[in-house]
Amino acid sequence: MQCEHLKSILGEYPMSRPLNVVVGRDVLLKTTVVEMLIRLAEQPPEGLLTFCGRTDIILRERMEPTEDVAGAPPIRHWLEMSLR
């Protein structure tokens, strides 16, 4: 995936949305959309994104109910960036 493509996808989400970088089932990095966009700004836009030595990325929207947490929104949202 090219850096510019991933930047345009991430730009559609709230900047404060949590983002987990996952390889296999292990979370390597917990960050936010804005922090990832800052990292991507350092890369050439047309360059192929290589993250943790991997080039194939799948971006997923995740959510879970938070019914047991008082005062929390009913659903917690985050993004998961799976590296292949």
C-alpha cells in the first residue's frame, strides 16, 4: 500500500480514534490516527509503505459494547491495522 493511500483512508476517521498495529494476534503498537498520520507525513507520498518490515496492510474497524462501564458511550470504537 502506498503512503498517500493509507493517509487518505486514515483521514476519514476522527483524529483521536485509537489505532492498534497487529501482527498475527500480537498488538505491536497502540497509537491514534493522528499519531500514525504524523509518522506517514515523514514518508514520500508515492512510496510503498513498509511498516515493521511488512508491506501488506489490512485496515479494520473494530468495536465492542461497553455496557458494564458507567458513564461510557455504549460502544467503544478503534481501528486495527493488520500487517501481513
